Amino acid sequence: MKLMATNSIVVLASGLVLACAVPAFGQMAVHEAVASAKIVRKSPALDALIAPDIKIEKIATGFLWTEGPMWRKGALWFSDLSGNKMYSLTPDGKLKVQLDKAGGLQSFPAGGYGGSNAMVANKDGSVLMMQHGMRRIVQLDDKMNVKPLVDMYQGQPFNSPNDLVFTADGALYFTDPPYGFYDPSAPDKDPDKDPRHLNKINGVYRLKDGNLTAVITDLPRPNGLAFSKDGKTFYVSNSQNPQAIYKYDVTPDGALVNRQVFADLSKEPGDGNPDGMKVDSQGNLWASGPGGFRIFSPKGQLLGQIVLPEVTSNLAWGGDDGMTAYFTAATSIYKIQVKIPGQLPVYH
């Protein structure tokens, strides 16, 4: 598998980090404009979302692979998937380790993805978090106590639960690609052939009232996911073979039908793959992919692209009003101010 060197990391052709070199200063909050970052306007409609003169800021750096951002109690929470820690970062620059060994394992091979990933607020005020290391979804209370929620499907363990989102009726949808199956002795090995891949699918699941169902079973690498503003359309990124964002119609019972290609990214230039995504309050889809984040109208028109100097992974709407977009990108966290709020999670 071809390797691509990007800044201080080495990235697989799939967009995943194989080996990382942490900057000498370690993890730290910063506050600086990024000259090499830019916003590419593909449509005049983007001006209603992002001011033409807006500056992209780097606000933290020195991590191994940042992922899973969530706004929580006045701070940005995010995971370092390879560093095995979950952090919070306040607007005034206070960086704190909220949970060490966040993936559930004490250690894992360097270059692997055994830490925590995406998080979402739960109805009861707790936080649900994906643990790649323990291959499960856990619940965190205010004291960071970890309680397992779900860890298998039909008697077989998950692969490495990745991203998750609630719907208005309380159903939890989540993806389970095999990216946690890293073998340092064979880094190019297909994770589908790893002996830990026991359930033989890379699924999208729905958990409602204790009932777990696989709603998508035929995508090779389901990753980021989101629902349209009205909840009638489901978006999921497929990170490889092919690189694309798909959309599905949502039936009244929560099934996903009528798959269509929302955006084909297989020939787009730049490092990285389709990954995390969020919807704003007007229904536009903000999605990571090769060469940065793309912003699509609900009808699939490309409005613009946010290009960062690192491979991108995910984003979250921050501030209590949702008027700040926070981006996780390899070793660093970036942000911009937006002109319309993001679509806040069901429980926030």
C-alpha cells in the first residue's frame, strides 16, 4: 500500500496514519492564524455560510491523530485516537486530559488506532463514546467513570466502533469499520482478513430500546454519518473502494433504503478519505474528504472547500450557539467562525 508523507505524519493511501512523529513541544493549546489554510469558493452561496474574509485558526497541536470532536459544557472534547487519550479544550486555551487510556487498553502498538473516537451526549446527560481498543460503545458519567453500553452483534464482537449520532426518536446509529485492526508486523494487511474480524461485516447499526439491528451491511468502509435536518435522509461516508458519500431514505421504522451516491470523491485530489461529517441549520452537509472539508447543499451542489495543512478527519459545532466550526486534522485542532449555526445534536 502506497505511503504518503504529510507534515509530521506518515499516512496510508487510505488516509490512515501508519506512523507519527509528535512535535517536540508535545500537546499544547495555541492560537494562530494558518497562512497555508484556505477556503475555496465553488459557489457564491458559500458567502451566506462563511464570511469571505474569515481566518482559519489553529488552536491546539502536538497530537497523534485527532478525532471525534464534541462540544460539551463550554469546551471542545476530542479524542487522540493513536495517543489513547480524550481531551477537553476551552475557548481560553485550557487543555485538559479528560480520560487517559481512553480506548480501554493500557497500551497498543505504535501507529495503531486503539484509543477513543467519536462522542455524543446521551439523553440522561452522560456521554457515549466509541472505544476502538475495547471494541465497544461506553457511557461516561460526570466523574469519567466508564460503563459498557454495547459491544457485540449477534454474539460476535464489533470491529472498532467509529462514529455515532442520535435521531429525534432516541435511536442511536453508529458505524463499525475495521480500522482498529492494526498489525505492526504486517501494516499493509487487509483488516478484513484479520483474525479479530469475527462478525465478517463492516456495518452500520441502529440501537433503539435495547434492540440492535444492522441497517447497512454491504459497504466496505462505513465511517462518518449524519442525518438531514428533517431526519428523512441518512448520509454515510465510505472511506475506500470507492471513496464516496452515500445517502439513504429513512423509513418510519428506522430502516435505510434507496441508496444513492451523494458525492463521488474517488477522483478528488489531496490526501485523506471521506470521514466525519455534520449538517448545519440550513441542511448543508460539511464533510471531510481528500484535500479537506467540502460543503454541499442539501441537493448535492458543492458550495466550497476548506483546505487545511493536514489530513482532515471530523468536525463539530461549538459554542453554545453552534456558531463555531471545530475541525480535527491529524496532529491539530482548527476552527472558524460561521455565519449560520450548525445543527446541534438531539441531546446537547
